[in-house]
Amino acid sequence: MLQNIIEVLILSAIQGISEFLPISSSAHLILISSLYEFKSSSLLIDISLHLGSLFAIVYYFRMDLLDVKNNKRLLSFIVVGSIPLIIVGYILYSTGIIYDLRNVKVIAWTTLIFGIGLYVADRNRFDKKISSNLNLQSILFISLFQILSLIPGVSRAGITITAARILKFNRLDSSKISFLLSIPALSGASFLGLKDVFSQSVEFNYLVIVAILTSFIFSFVTVKFFLIYINKFSMNVFVIYRIIIALILFAMIY
């Protein structure tokens, strides 16, 4: 029992922290699962971890989401911007192609390449803001980049922030766009997972509650402090981290 709880806590920390940082949560979860055979790891636990992150981001932006009258334009952009990811994601999922991409070699290269891409996009100081500069063209541009996040190692947060920075949005608002886009993305991933769960005879247990709660906590804290951090500093620390991880993976592979 204690070992299962510890394993879920580790998985929750990885999910909650890496989901909203530009370092790829799927890559970390795949790598950790391949290095350590967690007995508590399962489809249901994976869904629970994603649900925890989803609840956290919805709770964090609850005022913006509930104030539909004043944020109708922004919320409609988020919905439109999520459609390409949902369509392509469903195609890759239903055809099984998505599973062919889940290997260490792919993760190593995408971690390096898109980490460098983040560095290049983040080099200059830009001042575009969501309130005055976000439009249909810009959200569609970001949404096309977000499709790449279906490849493990790219990082959904990383690629959407990179796209927003290319469009000259400031770091804080680039991160907010990324976080808001994560709501439909996490919802879609959770829905597909739950669809599989209900088609199988899966037993619900206390670890599901632990996974949701701990993932919620790690996710909420990460979002809160990341927005504080990014308002003062660059993305360089995450770029360096990605390069180090990529080099370690290259050493393992080659």
C-alpha cells in the first residue's frame, strides 16, 4: 500500500510539474515508466493524473472561465485554437500511429530541437498582450504549432509558448495562452482515456483519488509559481534542462 502511494506521488509530481513547464510531460512519464516498473502505473492512473492537472488549471483560471460575458472573445479563440489538435490527435490515436512515436530516440531529438527553438523564439523582448493583440489569425498559428505536441518530447506548453513568442507576445501572456489551451487538450486526452477505461473491466480504488488530488496540488503550484517566475526571467533554464536531458538520452541510445 505504502509503495503504491509513493509511486503515485512520484507520477503526480512528474505530471503536475512537467505538464505546464516547457519540458514535455509525456516524455518524462514515458521515460520514468521505462526506467522503473511502477506496479501502480495503469491507464486509469494516467487518466487520474491528467484529470488532476485539468481540475487545477480550470480552478486557477476559474474567474476568467466563469466571466463569459467579458471573456467571450478569448474563450471562443481557445475553443477554435484547440480544434486542430483534437482532430489530428484523434486520428493518430484511432490509427495507432501515436504509439509508434513513443520511443526514446524520438524523445531525445524532439527534446533537443524544440528546446533550441524555444531559446531562439524567447531571445527578444516583445510586448504584445492577449487583451489587445490576440486574434483569430494568431490563435490559428499557435494551434498549428500545438499539433506538434502530439509527438513526445516536443512539449505542448513549450511549443505553444514558442509560437506565441514568435508572434511577439510577452512571456507572461504567451504562458497564459498556453495554459488556457491546455484545458481543451487535457479534456480531450481524459475523454479518450475514459472511453478506453469504460470499455474494459477496470477496478476503481483509492489510488485514483490520491492521483487526482496530488496531481491537482502539484499542477496548481507549478502554474502559480511559473507565472511569477516567467514575469521576471527568461526561458533559458528550461532550455538548458532540455539540452542536458537530450544529451543524456543520446548517450543512452548511441
